[in-house]
Amino acid sequence: MSKGIDWLKGTTKHILVVDDEPAWIGALSMVLESKGYDVRSASSGAEALKTLKQYKPDLILSDVRMPDMNGFDFLDSLKKLPAIASTPVVFLSAVDDFHARKVARELGAADYILKPISEQDMLSTLEKYLSR
């Protein structure tokens, strides 16, 4: 059974992937789409904010370190938009940093996952927040 579809409601779950690395966007999108999720992507925090004017995801996967607007600034901006402020944001980062994890929690991130992550671990984490 495809995890991206809520079989009780007959609806597809929507995910926005925000990362400045095209390889990560491609890999994440491929895995998520193969599981039935509707995936959109943005290569920066600023682009993601523009995308969110027209796309209301059920969850956002965001890199922490990006050049123009880091993930924390993106989440802070997101929390000021009433229509999507409650959307769960899961950070993905290659850096295991206690301070970064603390900031993520303080800003209201749903989770903080280290790259690289196994497909099964990622899907389990997403289901935890998408099944609410």
C-alpha cells in the first residue's frame, strides 16, 4: 500500500522539499513520489516562501544550511504566515550540532534528522507527522 495516500479520505499527502542541493531534491522527490506523495521542491528558503503562496503542503522537509536564507530563517518566516504556520517542518542536516537542534526545537520544528538518512527511517519519521 502506498503511504502517501490517506486511504480513508482518498487524498494524497503533499510535501514541499527545500534544499539548495539538486541531488538531494532529486533523491528525496524520487523516494517520496514512489510512495505516492505529491512533491514540490524549492532550491532556497525565499523560493519556498513564494511556492507556499500557491501550494499548501501537509509537511515541509527543509535543509538547515542554505545560502540565501537558512532553514531557521525560513521557519521563522513561515511561522508568521497564518495559513501555513502550523505545517510541520522537518529539518534535514548533514551537521549534528547540539546548538542547531536546540534552535530548531525553539523555533517549533517538528523534527531534526541527520543526512544521510535511510529511506525507511525517513518514511517512518514523515508518517509520524502526516498521520496526525
